[in-house]
Amino acid sequence: MGKNLDDLAREVINGTWSNGEEHHAHLNATGYNYDMVQSRVNAKLGYSFVLQ
């Protein structure tokens, strides 16, 4: 895995990884942790809720 979390989050925001369940599956299939990436995306977008 060569990309850092900030780069992945930026790509998700920009739609590079598709959206919805498709990007969830694609991130996991390529070895990235969806929950960690999505948490960073949420932080970058200013969302302050906690995933449980």
C-alpha cells in the first residue's frame, strides 16, 4: 500500500474510488481499511460524529 491516508481521503472525496458500497468494496479489496479512510474523509469534510 503506497498511499497515505490523506491522499486516499482526497481521492475518495474526488470520486476516484467511486461511491457507496462500490468504493467500500474497492478500498477493502485493494488492502486499505475502509473505516480508517472514511473516518479521515469525514474529518476533512468537517463531520464530527463518531462511528460505532
